[in-house]
Amino acid sequence: MVGFSRAVRVGDRVLVSGTIAVMPDGADPPPDSYGQAVRCLEIVVAALAEAGATPADVVRTRLLLTPEADFDEVARAHGEVFRDVRPASTGLFVHSLVDPRYHVEIEAEAVVAPRTD
């Protein structure tokens, strides 16, 4: 409907779109910030893998949080994936996301070796 890609690879860059905690079969997202961030990051990591990248290739993340979000809990989930990678990261509080059930949205950018195919 929207006409977007979860991730796009252009040369050595992989750009992962803003990702909310979409659950299988349309189930409700986790109610807590940590659970939503973990689910967002699961989706981000899967998108990176499909594009030939890993979390170790990530150079930037963006965290978009609604006022209901607990930044410390989102940061904890982010750290579980990126603690040793240490990408540049921006955290922004926004008024709301596309659906009031969601409090966390995460974007990522990675740099990988260019494809040879």
C-alpha cells in the first residue's frame, strides 16, 4: 500500500527503513518499550541479513520514541545488539507514530563490502 522497501542495498550501503514492532499474524505489539525495541531490532537484523549485512556492519541508527516510551528500556535493547558495534545513533521523541499501539521505531544504516555479482 505505501510502496516502500524494508531495506535497500545500494553499492556498499544498506538502508533499513523505520521499523515498528509488527508482529506475526497481525498480533498486538508488546506493550512495553523494551519488548517493542527487541521486536524492532529482530526485524532490522533480518532485513540486514537479507541484504547481505550484519549488525556489525551498522554505522548509524535512529530511535524514534513517543512520549509513552521508556528511553532507558529502548537503550537497553539497542545495547544488546550494538554494544560492541557502537554505531552513531540519534534518539528523537516524536508526538506519535502511525498507530497508537507503537511507541518505538528504529532505522539503521550499514556499510558492507560491495557485491561482486
